[in-house]
Amino acid sequence: MSSYRNCQGPSRRDCLRLGLGAFFGTSLVDMLRLRSLAAGEPSDGRAAARACILIWLDGGPTHFETFDPKPDAPAEIRGEMAPIATRVPGVQFCETLPRLAACSDKFAVIRSIRHDQGNHGAGNHYMMTGAPPRIPVGCGAFVSYHPSMGAVVAHEIPQRNQLPAYFSIPSMTRSGGPNFLGGRFAPFVVEDDPNQANFRVRDVSPPSSLATDRFSTRRDLRAMVDRLKRFEDPMVADPAATVDSYYRQGYELVTSTEAQRGLDISQEQPATRDRYGRTAFGQRLLLARRLVESGVPFITINDGGWDSHSGIFTDLPKHTALIDQGVSALIGDLDDRGLLDEVLVVMLGEFGRTPQITTLPGSTTAGRDHWANAMSVFMAGGKTPGGLIVGATDRNGYSACDRVLAPENFVSTVYRKLGIDPNKILYTPEGRPTHLVSDPRPISEVMG
């Protein structure tokens, strides 16, 4: 799990202490039990993509030092890093992203999304759900007023095999939960590091100390006990039998060849693993590619460390190097496999960073603060036109000024590409009608 924490942000342990376990991913048996209650029907919409990999850069990535450099701005705004040319004539990225610049003809960058939620919790919720928080939210808050995109996809696109429909790796984002849709649509969380030699997904692989024959024997013994008559009254339902069905599904997942193949990253060729980078982030992207190949429709990669109040010219390049190698490898790998048209890849955070470079009291390195008036969003695959720049910010990167868009438009785009109507009305358990997105208009330029 990422150890990065945003300014004043609670850790996962903090939230468990507060009794907020419902916001986080379910265990295997709980997930199966809750999923059996689901009754979501597939949308009649025409899908451009069958799966989405969402790369969440938690903390708010700078647009200046990534996809929207401002070389003509004053020094105190443009910063220390130089722009570089891309494969698209006239388009420049920051020098931190040379590999992505070299394959910029395969993806689009949206430079003109802006909103008014400058705290991490509120910004995360807005970009993850397409719904602004209903009340002011503190910087470190976990917010859940509306279902996240991953939960909605799990609700609207029934899974056709034993794998969960929604994964979040290595943790759930603070607004990545299902809200009123219920825990059955929470993500299945893979906390372990797939870059480790002994990588195993908890709850999906039998314990290494339990041989296959012993595992089967225990299952058979349980089956024998389950055949014992528990209730004399034939009119009384046996609750244990219902629970047994969830354990049976769990056993099927543990023994499913398809599930094991999708989660076994060791089957990849060493050259492929090297291509993504032998890092936790790179291998998580590779695992995400394996999961979409196995039929999982939504995977979130939650990557921390982007809250650059300091160290933006010293520490940030370590993070940009990871996304530069890993994401360019993912796009190239999907393209090589003929999957890029079928898999939507998006990368973003909760907001951009301030134009003015600052140095916090007590810090010796420069940084940029929260800034929701401008941000850059990466989008590839799912028939998204490559080499496309949508919208623009002003000369100094203060604000989106051309083709101004909102989080609602971004989230509606993701839904449309997956064949989900963003104008659909869902109902809370209390019967309250709720639109998926209040403004269902997608970003037309990237619809393909």
C-alpha cells in the first residue's frame, strides 16, 4: 500500500479506528455475499470500451511539470524545468515525460477541466464521481456522497466470470466507494506489491502452507457437515445454507483457472515486466492489463505522493519517471495486443497546482499549492483520438480559458465510452432518485 499521505490526510488505519470500514474494499467472502444481492441491469448504450483503467495521482499533480508547461511565463511561474517537443507538431510536454511525449500520438490530453473544490477530499470526490460535495469538506476528509465511477461500472456491467468487477490497487481512494449502491459494489483491494518475488493476492490463493490435497479435504469435510440436517421445521429457511453458498463461490474463485491466470503476474515474460519498470507502480499497471484481459471492467491504480507543496523540482521527478515509463508501456502494450481500442485508460488527480511557486515555512525546497482552476487529464484507448489536445489554459496557467469543461463532463465521458448512460436515474434505499451525473454531456472531441 502507498505510504504517502496528503496534507492533514488520515491514514487507512485512522479510518478503521473511526469505524469507517464500509468505505474500503470488501473481503472476498463479504464481496461475494454482497454481490449476490445485486440486481443492476446492463445499459443499452453502445460501448466504445469494455474496460477502464483509472490511474489516480493522489494529491493533485502539477499541470506545469507534466502536460501543460508554460515556457513563456515569468520564471516564478514557469519553474526550473524545460518543455520538450512531442510527436504532435506544436504540442509540448514537460521534460519530465520524454517517453509519453514520444507516443503522444496515441492519447489525448484535456487541459481545460476546472472546478471549485480546492481541498483533497472535495476534489477527489468531484473527479471520482462527477458530483460536487454537498457541504464544505476538510482537506483530509474521506467523502462519500455519491457512488464512484468504479462502483457504478460494477453495478451497471454485470461480471461474467468469477473475478470481481471492480478492483482498486493498492488501496481505495478516499471517494472510491459505492455509497448508496451498497457494499456489494465496493472494490476488491489488492494491497500486496506485485513487484515482490513472493507476490500473492490475499483471499484468492490458498495459503502456501496448505497443500492442494489438504485444501480439497477441508472443503470435502465442510461439505459433509453441511449435509447434516440443521433445522427440523421445513418452513424455516436455513441461514447457514445461504452463507455456505458464498463460501462455495469463494472456493470457485480460489480454484478458478481464469482468476488465477489473471492474477499471476509471474506468467509475464521478463522483457514485458522490464518494459513497465520493476517498481510497485509499474507492476501494478501490468497487473491491471492482465485483469482487463481476464474480463474485469474497472481497475483503479491509486498512486500517492503528488501533493507537491515542497520538493517539486527535486522529489517530483521521481514520481513522473514512474508514470512516464509505466503508462507509456501500458499504452504500447495494449496497442501491441490489439486492445487499445477496447480499453479506456485515464490518468488524473483531484486538481492542478498553483502558478506561483512558493516555499513553505520551514521548508528549503520550492513547491506549488492546491489549484482547482486548471488541471490536465490524460485519456487513451476506447477509441479516443490520439495526438489530441482539448482546450487550453491561459499563458501563465492560471485557469482553463478555452473549451472550459467540468468534472461532470469528464465522468460522463467515461460512462459513455463504457456504454453507460450518465443521465440514468438510480434510486437510494430510501427511494430518492439520483442522476448518475447532473450534466450528462461528454467531451465530444474524445468520443471518437
